[in-house]
Amino acid sequence: MELLPLLTLLLLAHAATFLAWQAITRRRRGACYLLDYACHKPTDDRKVTTEQAGAIIERNKRLGLPEYRFLLKVIVNSGIGEHTYSPRNVLDGREECPTLADAVDEMDSFFDDAVSAVFSKSGVSPLDVDLVVINVGSFSPSPSLADRIVRRFGMRDDVMAYNLSGMGCSAGLVSVDLARNVMMTRAGNTTALVLTSESCAPNWYTGTDKSMMLGNCLFRCGGAAALLTNDPAMRRRAKMELRCLVRAHIGAHDEAHAAAVHREDDDGRLGVSLSKSLPKAAVRAFTDNLQRLAPRILPAAELARFAARLLLRKIFLRRRSKSPKSTGVDHQNSAVSPKIDFKTGVDHFCLHPGGTAVIEAVRKSLGLDGYDVEPARMTLHRWGNTSASSLWYVLSYMEAKRRLKKGDRLLMVTFGSGFKCNSCYWEVINDLADAGVWEDCIADYPPENLVNPYMEKFGWVNDLNSQGQGGAFSFF
């Protein structure tokens, strides 16, 4: 009879040990470290100057004066400088008839530059990669681009490869989420190569639909490669650790789903249509994302303060509405504003540089200042909107400016067709100071006066708009 309690004790001890080991294993597998990353810098012969931009617009003989003014208006107000990059076929005047080779060459240029750079910088060999995730929204050849990477860099025959398409500008964080989730399902340590880019070569719009002409002015060539791992032994040499990733998808709403669509115009010309409902969809998706994100990253004191102010506001409005006397006071504005201060939990904001309007909207929503949005604005000026890879250029700017110190908390926010808003929260592990693709120009940013070269050359269209002759841009 004395053996029974001893056996029970041993079984309980074994069970407790097993559960503790499982918890530790899950925690280890759930970890996600950013070892290193590299952004793509195309060659200088692919830069788009103001003269080239004007020449490209003038080549489209289908444009009438209203469309021509509209395009110039977009360029002038885009926040983009003249050091961004375009695909070769557009610069060579072959945008009307792009070939498969044009798109493949654009991707190979990205692979040879950024992927090679991230392997070189990190010291990781292609043979060490267990997982490849690539997202290129509007180009999906067969064999896939993921297969092309495996072949090009001679990876192992047991490497897992995932190819995402059609995910829009938010796909970079979708790829990080996919890589992290796959890591959690695998036994042992996993090293993942995550690639994000967009194919501009076959997607230059040559028609006259104004909602589809915008992309030509905003989107530019770029890409980024990042190495992630869940190996705790590599934590000390990593740059950041992923603490939280939240995704919001409001595609079930018709207006949101149709906000950004790859389609043909009435004449059968393919392009991306950006509708007037896009800002509204972005705000809705952003709100949904922040509601789930805030409780996971903000201190309890800030959440309590927000809840208290929200309660006081509701009480105030209820009492005012029941008051028999009408004072003419705006109840909504006179109440205590229940706004969350995200700076209590975030040190740096890595925002998607989708355009000046997008950056400004996020700045106001989060209550940020010029310093907080400077990386996004400078990235838009130097590189343009490089779609899903844009966030990595913003991150590189922060690192080049030596903003990122050990223990700092960084929030990435991005938007994309669908409609989606994705965000992830990182903790900086080591002081970061790699200038990356900004090395040759970081000393010039931010300039004392951010001169828009397009304003100097085409600023006359603003005068026409002020006279009521060019309201096409008003919905932005």
C-alpha cells in the first residue's frame, strides 16, 4: 500500500515535468527573431528624373489635356523625389508591350542584389535556410518565384517554399506571420528567408481611367529580403524580436473589397484601380487593427486611463442630453476626448509610405509628430511607394539614423488591398547602426527644405486647380 502514494507522486512529477517542457518548447518555437535584412537598390540607370517622368506621360497619346493635368497634379503632390526607380521597359518606351522576360529580369535584379546581400551580411548560408516565403502581388509565373529562389541559390531539397500573390502592400507582414506560424509547427530550430517585392514591369497602365492612372505616379521598383529564426542560440546576434503581430481583414465589406482592384478598363487595358472608398476602408481597417493591438502592447495604466476617460465622456454626454436647457454647445467636442496615447508603449513608428495622404492620416490618428513620421516621409521621397517592401526601407532609415537602441519598441503598420491593415510590434535586441541602402545619401536627409522637383517643373497645374480647372485630384 505504501507504493501507491509513491507511484502517484512520481506520475504527477512526470506529468508536471512534461507540461513544463511542452510550455518551454512552445515558447521557444513561438519566438521569432530578425537576424538581418537587406533592401534592393536598383542601378542608377533606372532612376526616374522629372524630365523622364514628363516624357513618359507625354508618350501616351491617348491622354487629353484633363488627363495630362491630372497626372501632373498627382506627381506634384505625391511627395516623391527624382531618385526613385522604374522598370527598364518603361524607361525604354516599351510599356505598351511588356514581355515575360521584362518581369523576370526585374525580379532577378532584386534577387541578385538583396538576397545575396542578406546572406553576406548575416553569415547565413543558403543551405541553412529551412523555409522560403516570397510575396510579389501581381506577378505569379510558373515555376513560381519561390522555386526560382531555391534554384538560383542552390538550397536544400527539403526546403519548404511558399509563394504569395495578390496580397497588396500589406503582404510583407503577411509573409512574416506565415513564416512565424510555420516555425511553430516544426520540430527543432528553423531559419526562414522572407522576400517581398512588387513587379512593375508588366503592370504599367497605358489607358486613361483616372482611378487607374494613379499607380504609375506612386509605385516604384524595390524589394527586401529578411532572415528570421526561432533559434534562441541566435538571439544575441539578431536585430529584433517579434513580440506581437495583428492582422485585420475587412474584405467582407463590398466597398473595402473594391477599394484597390487589379482589373481591365473599358478599353481592355490592365491596371490597378484605386477607388474613392479607399481612405474610408483604410480608416476602418486601421481602427479594427488598433482595437486588437492596443491591449497587447500598451501598459495597464494607459488602458485604465483611456477606459476612465471614455466612461467620463459617456456620462457627460448623457447628462448634457438630458439637460432641459440648450446651450448651443457642441457636446461631442466639449466632452473629454478618449484618445489612446500609443507613445506610452511604442518608441518608434514604422509606417507604410503609401503616399502623403496615408502618412498624414496615420499621423493624426495616432497623435504623432513630425519626428515620428519623418522616416516614412523620407522613404516616400527617396524610394517612392515600393508596395509591400516599403516598411523595410523605413526601418533601414531609422537604423541609418541610429535611432534604434537596445530595448526600444517599434511598431510597423501597413495597408493593402483586400482590404487589410496589418501591424507588428518588435523589440530591439541590440543597438542598430547599419546604413544599408541609405549609406550614400543619409547625410542629406532630412533636408532643411524638402524641395519637390516636380513642383518646380510642373507646379503650374496647382495654379490651374486653384482656378477651378483641375478638380480630378480632389477625392484624394
